[in-house]
Amino acid sequence: MLELMQGRRIPAETVRHTEAAEVLTDILGMAKHTRADKRSHLKQADRFLSRLLEAIGLLFLLCSVYCRTQLQTPIPLWLTISALVLAAAVLLAKCVLHRAVGNQT
């Protein structure tokens, strides 16, 4: 993990799913805890990611409705692509967290 923080490349074969989950939880600001603490922190991170996904969807919906009703223009392609990319990133992070929770049981 220290190599990741320093910007060094790590071969893909050495990174396992649990290591990826640990890196993600460290990025989200969680330190090493006991198993029960870590599980509750993973659930909090999952709730945060769910709310983030809802916020992305809400923002896209508001922008698209505004474009269609007030501006009477089609929805910009860049808006659609950026919303899809953000949603895909959040869903990928949720998958990593669900695998981490599954590995702890």
C-alpha cells in the first residue's frame, strides 16, 4: 500500500480483492480496526456510496429536465457520458466493498 501512495506501479498479479478493499477503505479515511469495527465502517462506506449514487442520479435528472423544459434543447451528450462514468465508478467501488464484507465472514 505504501507503494501505491508513493505512486509506484504494482504488478496486477500481486493485488488481491481484499487488498483492493483495504486500499479503498484507507482512501475513505478508515484506519485498521477490529473485525466488528471494520465491518461497521464498511457498511458506513457502503451507505455513503449509495447516497453518492443517488445524488449523481438526482443531479442528472434535474439537469436533463431543465434542459428539456426551460432551454428546450436536447440533453447534452457530455452530461450523459459524465453521469454514466461517475455512476460506473461508484458501482465499482460498491462491488469492491461488498467483496470485502463477504471475505470477512
